Amino acid sequence: MKTPDAVQAILDALGRQHPNADTELKHSNAFELLVATILSAQATDAGVNLVTPHLLATYPTAQALAAAPVEDVEQLVHATGFFRQKTRSLLGMSAALVGRHGGEVPRTMDALVKLPGVGRKTANVVLGHALGVPGFPVDRHVLRVANRLGIAKSDDPERVEQQVTGALSPAWWTRASDTLILHGRRICKPTPLCEQCAANALCDFRTRSGRPAVARGALPGRPKAARRPARKGPARASGKRR
Ligand code: SF4
């Protein structure tokens, strides 16, 4: 396992390569992001962004969505796939928000994962991007990239979350997850583009595979930047699109 300094150096390098890493799920508050993240399972963010405007214009609050007819919600979310299961989650989650939290999205992991259809990844997305609470969502990209880099060693998302967050300041957690997700989508794909990777000199997978390291000046991104979280404060404030 790498030292905290080495983990930070890797995230610094990848942060320079992906300076605008952020969630792509559109939202204007925590409830909207919770809805969008539930819908994003097995769906693209772009596909979810086509569905949520109409859904949330029709049912803009937990109270409204909890009282919505099942058939109507199924029709509205149909394009995201698994529409019956997702509708059950949305209605159950909304009813739980109304019944347990006065219609508001709770600000703790413990309370969030008790909501129907909400797992640890979804909870971390909402905490980090809409509630200003540090969170480190682990999806398939984070799993793959973190293990290749050697900043985590596990197939268990919660274990990977513990390993990476244990090496980073909480101020970096959400930014780090967004950066690893974007890196997994663009560069460290299932077949990785190591020659284009800003962290290739620091990567265990690249070293084991015998691929050559690439000189820093040959890679995209700003050549030098002070170590800093790219966002102000410990995590995102609410109200901005994911
Ligand atoms: S060097 Fe290759 S395997 Fe390692 S993180 Fe970069 S793209 Fe992925």
C-alpha cells in the first residue's frame, strides 16, 4: 500500500489532468441529487439528465413524490431502465424522508443508508456534492483505477473507501472520487491508455506491466500547481450541478 504522501501525489497529478472533475448529474438541491443518483444505476448520467427535469418538475419534493401514482413515475423514469425497481426506490425513499426526516435529506451516512434504495455509494454522492459533508463514492471506475494505481487493494468498495480516505484529508475525498471516476472513463479504461496518464510514473499496474513511464512534460494538464483541493471548503456546497 502506498504512503499518504504518495497517494496525495497521485491525486495531485490526476487533478492536474482532470481539473474540472465533478459529478455530471444535474441537480439544484440534495433531494434532486438523491433522485438522480438512484436513477443513475445501470444508466448513463446523460440519460438520467434527460429524465430528471420532467420528473422533478412534476414531483419536486419528497412529499409530492411520495404521493405520486406508481404508474406515472414508472412512465417518467422508464428510459433509465429497471424502471419498476427504481420507482419502488424513489417512492419508498420519499416516503421515508417524509416519515422520518420531515421531507428533508438527512446529513449523515447512517441515516441515508437506511432509506430505501440508498446504498453507501449513493449516500456518499449526496453527502459530498449536495450537503457539504466529505464523501468518497466508490463506483466501478474508482475500484479499477485505485487498485491499478496501488492506492487501494481490495474488490470491496467499502474497503477501498476506507483505504483511500484513510490516506487523504477529508477535504479531498469528494474531489478524489470525481477525479478517479473521470480518469477511469477517459484514460484508465478497461484497456488503459497508460501513455496518456499523468500518474503513470507512480502507478503499480504500469510498473508491473513493463510499460514505459512518460515524461511529465509530455502529458496534458498544467505543469505545476500547489497542492490544494480544487474546491473551496471540505466538500461541495449544495445547489450546483453534479
Ligand atoms: S498508468 Fe495506466 S493503469 Fe496506471 S492509472 Fe494510468 S492509465 Fe491506469
